[in-house]
Amino acid sequence: MPGDLVLDVSIFAIGLSIALGSVTLWIVGRPDLAPYEVVVAGLAVLMSRYPLTLAQRAGDVEIGFEAALLVFLALTAPALQALALWSLAMLGCHGFQRRRWRARIFNLGTTVTGGALLVWVFAIGDDEGFAGARALGTVVVACSVYFCFDLVVTAVSVAGEEHASLTAALRWRSVLLALVCFVGVDTVGYLGALLLREHSAWTLLLLLMPVGAILVAGRAVSRSRLAEQRLGGLFEAATQAPDWADEAEFEKALVDQAEIILRRSAVELRAEPAGPGEIGAALAVAGRQPRHLVARRTVNVGRFGDEDLRALEALAAVGAASMTRRHMADETAYLARHDILTGLVNRGVFSDRLEHALKLRQRTGEIAVLYCDLDGFKSINDRLGHEAGDRLLVVVAERLSSCLRDSDTAARIGGDEFAILVEALPDPRGPRQLADRILEVFGPTFAVDGRDVHMAVSIGIAYAKGDGTGEDLLHQADTAMYRAKARGKGRAEVFEPSMQSEILKRIELEEELRKAVHAHAIELVYQPVVALASGRIDGFEALARWHHPTLGAVSPEVFIPMAEQMGLIDQLGEQVLALGHAAAITLRDRAGRPFTMGINVSPAQVKDPALLVQVKDLIASAPDIQLLLELTESALLADDEETSSALLALEEAGVALAVDDFGVGYSSIGYLYRLPVKIVKLDRSLIAALGEPRAHTLVQGVVAMAQAMGLTVVAEGIEGWATVSTVRGLGCTLGQGHLLARPMTLEQAVQASVAGSLHAWRLQGETPDQEPTRVGDPAGAGPNLDW
């Protein structure tokens, strides 16, 4: 049995023995019991339920008014009778209290034993009939003995139960106040005894007013002190909450503050709500599982009240608000340093670490930066949608991180651009080996929304040399990355000083391209699409050209991807569509018949509502002009709801759709029957390989499939007359290529259109200067052809 429980049981046994012995002897002695004594004993039971509570941070000090009635009995009745009545009153008081059994037996033993000590002091100290200063002194001494006994025994029990020292349990600073209040209240019993001695018994009723006033005032003071203590605890919690450093400290401080507010309670933060004999308050924090702040009594100080529950709920609310603010502050700090999508550090943090690493380079070793840019990400983003693109970036970040050491830092510094800082290089070959690992992990496909996506990455590597800044090093790695792209993509290149001039040229070219687009300086040339059976011009494909005053002719393979990267493609596409439509009107007016005008559009343009609006306006202005929008397979393979809806809307508006460069890069052909495609343009690489049996069979199968679906097939890149014969034999009705006609100016296109066919136009001697000479072909016509 624990020592503190032994003490409690021992005190109970002593008190019970005293009570039974005194009551037995009193009954055997045939007591002469006055009516007022019965009333006093009953009042003792009643008043024990309304103690004066002095709220202290370490625990309440309760002062019972019933001890005043014991003083009255000790002064007006025989000692044995006074003790017997007191014992019966305490049995009635503590025997039916709604407390733990241990609390009831301990309180019964303490009050009976303390009452016996008080009566004993009166018995040996009052030899003058409780008159004069000595009698009053006896009252003070007797009450003090009762108080000190109760105080010490309770402190010893609390110290044992809480495993604390006796000094800590006594709380000496509150003892003097409690003693003065206890003795002062109990002197009311002395006054009652004096009244009964000098006057009749009814005069005792005069004490009801002051006693009642004391009871009311005592309870008011007690509640006020408790409310003040709770409010102070809540204020202290609210002011200290911002200083709680982490979650562990927060939880400990919250529990400690609850134990201070509730006094003599054990508090814990747990997932389960409060059970029997406990009170609890939910700690609700957004984004976390709800927990409960639960308190239970540790010593015999009564049950929790409504005020305790409200205080605990208020403290939990303060804690929840503080934790929410802390989480918001932590999240804000995290977002300020990390990319919200991938979780990698952002460019600002990467730059700080890079600069720090450069300062410590002499001590920690060489460093390098890898600049990684995804190849073709924009096309995938346009094809699958931005949400799928975001999910792809998350997987990319995971694969990059899987290649790193703990000391390396990876950052997302742009849309599809990542940088890696490699510190403390043990081997100069380390960055190159890291780049090889990254290229290797990019080999397997990426699963995005149930689709397998191929994604390559171009990597630039730069080593820190000299006194350059972090931005210089990052710029050098970026330059090397562009060299990797220029050499075929999906590879890594190490920065060399000679690359600097290349990047400067690129920056200059980007600026000039921006100016050219804004100034509508991009022009169009027109390559005829010819009916292979007759040589008659069926239509034209508009091709963008840029002739710079000082840079000369810039290839479309250079400035078109650059416009996409710079975000200029929508503006440029709008200009090309307007110019091509205007050219088609000119051709119709000059030649006397309408022509199909093919315009290349990017995947991003397809989803842009502005394209549909522009198409409707152009068709409304010239209904007989047939616009043909040519899209690459990447745009059509997206086949998502947004793309499908956009293509159907364009077809309903009156334009025809063509697949450009069909047969390279992608394998799915399901979109040919799902989407409103009218024309398939075979890629020049397939046409050039027709001499190979496998390529010939492939083209033959594609043409047969297209014809079965009611599609028109155009052979692109025709460079020889034998090719014309072959593709005609396979079923291709239309052709396009330098052999038939190179891209030409609008005026040349008008002349060819007026002539009606390329053959007639050549007979007129209007062939462009760049048209290749074909030895042995009279007037430019091919062998064994009708035209």
C-alpha cells in the first residue's frame, strides 16, 4: 500500500475510533440534550457545504465555518457531549459527500481528530468559565491547534500523493492568511456562547445575520479570487503563446498553464475526450487531427465546476488560436523559401546557399552548379493540360532529388527549369557523374493521369572559378544547358568560355524577335499544294519568314520555338492567320477562284478562345475562303476534353483541320477518327525513305487507312520525279515539296494561280529564281506525267 494511502487510512481509523468512542460513552451516560444543541449540530452539517475558499496558484485553501459551531459546543456543553455531537455531524457531512471514497474517509478522520484536539485544549485551558482574556486566548489557541493539525496532515498526504516535498505542499506564503481567517471566523462561536450565557437561547438568532453575511461575502470573495486567478492564467497563456518555440514546448506550456488555472489537477493533451471524473476541451487546429485538453483531480479538493470547464475551454481556444497562428507563420516562412508545387527550395534560397558556398569554397572544397531544363515540356503541358503538367513536375522533382547527396541542394527556379548546387566536391568528375545519373533516371517514362509520357532533360554544368558571383555561375550553367539543347537535347554539356558569345547572341536575337513581332515584321511566303494527277494548284501553305536588317534571314526552326518560349506565339499566330487569310482573298480575286490556305497553329493556340473568335470573324468576312489549320500530332494527341471541344468548335466555325508531319514522334492514331481531321500530311522523312521496303509498306498502309476513313493524304517534301510517281501510285492525291514549287512571295503565288498550274506557269517563264534546275525535263515537266 502506498505511503500516502497508509496515512489517509490511519487518520480515518483514528477519527473513527474517537467518534465511535465518544458517541458510545455519551449515549451510555444518558445525555441531557438541549434543543439548540441539535440545531447547532445540524447547522454544522449544513455549513460544512459552504466553506470559504482562498484561491492560490498552488491550490485552494478551504476554511470551514462549521468549526465555529464546534467552538460554541465546546464552550456551552460538556466536553464529551460536544465531541459526540461534532462526530455525528461530521459523519453526516462527509459520509454522504459526492467525492472519492479516499477523500471522504480522509476528511472524516481529519475533522473528527481535529475536533477532539480543539475540545481537549478547551478542557485543559478553561478554568474560569470562558470569561475574560484567558478564555479568548484559549479559543485562539484551540482553533490554531485544529488549523495546524488539519494543515500539516493534509500537506503530508498531498506531498505523498504528488511525490513532492512537504515544504512545497505547505505553501507557507498562504498559511498566515488562512490561519487568521480561520481563527477570526471561529470566534463567532465564542460570541454565541457569550450570548447564551448572558441571555436567553433565542438571542442566538441574532448571529444568523452576521454569519449569513460572512458566508455570502466569503463565497463572493472566493469566486472573485478564483475568477481572478483563472483570468490571470488565461492572460499569461495568451501573452506567452507567441514565445512558445515549437510544438513540444507549446504542448508542455499549455498543460502547465492548465494545471495552474485548475489547481491540484493533472492535465494532459490526448486524442481521447474526457472520461468520468474528468473535464476536457477540444483543441481544434485546421489541418490536424483534433485533440483534447483533459484534466482530472489529483487530491481531495472536490469536483470540477462549470467555471473550471469554461476556463479550460477558454485556455484550449487560446492554445488553438496560438497554434493556428504558429502553423500559419511556419507555412508562410516555408512558402517564402520553397516552391509550393514541388517542395524544392526556390530561387532565392538557392542563390543564398550558392553565395554562402562560394565564400566557404577555400575551406570546404570546389563547387559546381547543374542547370536542368526539360525538353518539350511546353508541348506536353499544352497537350495534356496544366494540371497534368504540374503533376509531371512533381514527379520530375522526385527523380532529381533521388540522385542527390544529402549535402546537395536542388531548386526549382522557373516553370520547367531546375538547378542543383553540388558542394564539397570529392572528385571533379562528380558533377558530370551526377548529370549522367539524372539522364539515366529520365530514361523510363513518366506516368501522368494514366498515360506514359517521355520526358528528356538538357543539363548545363558550370564549375566555380575565379571570383565570380553566384549569379555568374548560374548563368554559365544556363549557357551550357542551351549548348546541350542545340546539340540534340537530352544530354549534358560543361560550360566553356566560348559559349558566352553564343548566349549573348541569343539574348540579342530574343530582343530583336520581340521587336519584330510587335512591329508586324514577320512576313509570309506561300508554298503551293499541287494535285499530283494534273499539276493544278489546289491551295497554299503559308510559311512564316523573318528577314532581319542586319542579322539576315532567320530560320523558322530558330525563331518559332523561341517565340513559344518567350510567350509570343499567340500574338505571332494571330498575325500569321490574318496575313494568310488576306493573301487567300487576294489570290481568289486575281485568279478568279478560291484556294485553300493552310496556316500552322501551335497547341497553345488551339485552346485559346481568341483563335475561335478570330476564325469566325475571318470566315464571316469571306465565306468562300477555305482556311486549313495545320496542327502537329502533339496537339491532337492531347485528346482531352478542352482540346476536343476547341477542335470541334473550330470545325463548326467552318475551318478544315490537318495533321502536319504525320508519322513521326508519336504512335497513337486513334485521334484520326475521334477528332474532326480532314487532311493527313505525311512527314517528309517518310517520303524521303520510300525507296526502302519497310517505309514503302508503312506509307502504303497509312494511305490505305486514310482513304478508308475518307481523309485526304498530302505527301510533303517531294524532291524527285520518281517520288511523284510512287506516291501517286500509292494513292496520294496531293503533293508539296521543293521539286514541285519552293515557297514563293504573294505576287509569285498570284501569277502561278492565274496560270492555273505549275506547268503552265513554268511555260510562261515565271519560275522563281530559287527553283532547282531539272536536267532532261522539258519545260520543267516530269517524265511519264500528264502535266
